[in-house]
Amino acid sequence: MNWGSILDNTASFMLSPETIGFMLAALGLAVHFGYAGLLNFGMAGFMAIGAYGYAISILSFGFPWWAGILVSIVGAVIFAIILGIPTLKLRGDYLAIVTIAAAEIVRLLFQSRVFDEWTNSADGLGGYHTSFREANPLPEGTFGFGPWEFTSDQWWSRLFGLFLVALGLLLVWLLMRSPWGRVLKGIREDEDAVRSLGKNVYLYKMQALIIGGVLGALGGVVIALPSAVIPQYYLPSLTFFVWTALLLGGAATLFGPIIGAVLYWGVMAFLAGVLPAMATEGWLPISSTAAGNLRFVLVGVALMLLVAFRPQGLLGNKKEMTFVK
């Protein structure tokens, strides 16, 4: 096996736009679940709205790239309000059911031929990169070191994504150390007690749903920046991949979602290289294609073990996760 190539690809993928997008989406889930106790199983819907809002606003309406991001944010806010109005006054499991269904409705609407003029249905959207790349302040060429050697446009999408991650971290840090954040954590632990103090629990939950949803939509934008927007990418499994990254790092932590996303995609990229190579060498009694899919089984088992034995994640404090019981 070519270990050098496998390790280089793994290290490169740990700084990919997809990994950075997962950082933002997992940070949004941290606001929902880690800090507010909201069971959102529809993050794929927020990510799809972010990606499609960005691409459609540029391709169909001629918006500049920065306006496309604003459209994605507005779309996420509207989607969060639509989800929250009928569910946030009910038990948390209702929100989980509704968000799964809502995310699938969003994906199927984008895939439907009814909106083919704007979404290109199942074929997805591409060719919306010009205005973003024209704003690239970096010199042309290829630069970097080791496995992190990219073109100017590739660095631009990564650096811009990391800039959004930094803004998201700053926002969450400021919010969670404020009185608003302390109320939100109180709602996570015992919302009846918070309600007895005269706080509008419904309004706090709605605000948390909106903030986390916006972060998820920005994650969808970052993933779409250098590539295309394909509806099949936003399957329910995408949400659970984001949940895996969140729980791996720690749901009620600031940097847990960031570390979790890097580790998750690092492990996935490593297994995607190692397992097919092992099958090709005859070390595994399966085909290389089946070996590549085996990584999802291994990651799923690892997630079950993580939830069973360390639900607070790698960076989390066990006391912060008592509300899960």
C-alpha cells in the first residue's frame, strides 16, 4: 500500500471546504442541541437552503456572491421560523420528527422538475463561481506545503470558509457567556424552572433555532463554493454525519464541533484510502468498492461506542451532558 499517498490525501481532506462546512454545521447543532437542548435532525435542510440560496441568487437573479450569502441567511431564518412555530411549544421529540421530514421536503422540492427553471432538478447547479473567484485577493498560482498545496482559488474558498468559522466561534462564545446564553443553558436543563422565572422559553428556543440554522446554512454555502450543488448530497444521512462530528468533539463545547469535524473527515478520508487498498492486496475478503463502504459501518460502530461510553465527547465535560439522560 502507498501509505504516503493515503496520509497525504487524509491530511489534505482535513482542510477541505467540506470539512470546514461541517465545522459550521456542527457549530450550529451545538447551539441547537448542546446549549439549547433542541433535537434538530434536519440540519441537511438548512445546509441545502444555504447552498441553493447562494447558487440560485447568482445564476437566476445575477446577485454578487456576497448578496447570495445574505439570501442564504434570510432563507435559513425563514426556514427556522416555519419549523419552530408549530413545534417549539411541544416536546423535543416532535421537533426531531418535524425537522427530519422538513429537510426531506426541502430536498425533494429542489429535486422536483416543478422548479427546474431555478434548481435544474436532479442535475443540480454549477457555474456560479465567477464572482466569488473574481473577489480572490490572493495571487495566481499554486502554493502551500506538503499535502496542503492548493491553487489560489482553492485557498480562497478555504480561507473564506475558515473566516466564517472564526466569526461563528466568536458569535457563539459571546452569546453563551452573556445572560442570554445562561438562560438558554437553563432551558436545556429545566425549561419549566426557567419559565417560572418569567422568561419566554418559546422565544429563546426560536432564537437558538434561527442562530444555529444560519450557521448550518453558511456551512452549506462553504461546501458549495468550489463545487456544485446536487440535491442527492442533502440526504438525511448528511445530518447524521454532522451529528457524528458534533458528538465526537463535544456537544456543549465551543471548539468541540471544530475538532469533531476535522477528526471525522480525517478518519473517513483515511479509511477511504486504507480499506480499498487492503481489499486490493487481498487482506480483506471483499471487493474494493465494498471495502470503501465499510468505512460507514466502522464509523457507525464508533459513534455507538462514543455515545455509550463518552457522550460528552472528547472535549466535553460530563456535567454538561446530564440533560441527555
